[in-house]
Amino acid sequence: MIAIRKLAALSGMLVLGVLGGCASGPQSLYYWDGYQQQVYQRFDSKSSTEEQIAALEASVQKARAADRTLPPGFHAHLGMLYADVGKLDQVRQQFETEKALYPESATYMDFLMRKFDK
């Protein structure tokens, strides 16, 4: 009788462990944290450029704290926002970061940097 109770308890724990492991689901490859909404806000003019920059900078900090990677285009987008407010040194920094993280963007980032160097 005691062996049956132990077996039942062990089976119950096993089922809960399997179900608990499935509940979290797979983790996204990138740390999005509202990035898509920020892209839309760039074009709908519901928030200022400074507010958008602040929101993206906060996302950078959260991603670093969680040791997560920001999605492709994130740093390029942030660089374009910096360009809108005239922070050209930060434009270059964001474009260089985008290029380093996503080498496939190098041609476009180089094009944009040449544009802002003029």
C-alpha cells in the first residue's frame, strides 16, 4: 500500500513537472519589448521623437539586463531617430552597432553613414 502511494505521488510530480515545463513556451530569439509599436509611432506622429528615443533606450537597458539580443533594424531605427534630433555622433554609433550585430546590413548602414557624413 505504501509503495502504491509513493508511486502515485511520484507520477503526480512527474506530470506536474512536464506540464510546468511546457507552460513557459519557447523564448523568442530577439528581445522585442514594444519595438514594433515604436516603429508605428514613428509614422503616426502620436509621440514626439524624444519620447520614442527614450522608449527605445529603455528597451536597450532592459535587453542588456535580461542578456537578450535586440531585433534586426532596432539600432538602425534608433539611429534614424537620433538623426531627427541632430545627434549625429549617436547616429553613427547606432549604425555601427547595427552593422556589427547584423553584417548583412553593412551595405545599407554604410550608405546611410555616408549620407549623414555630408
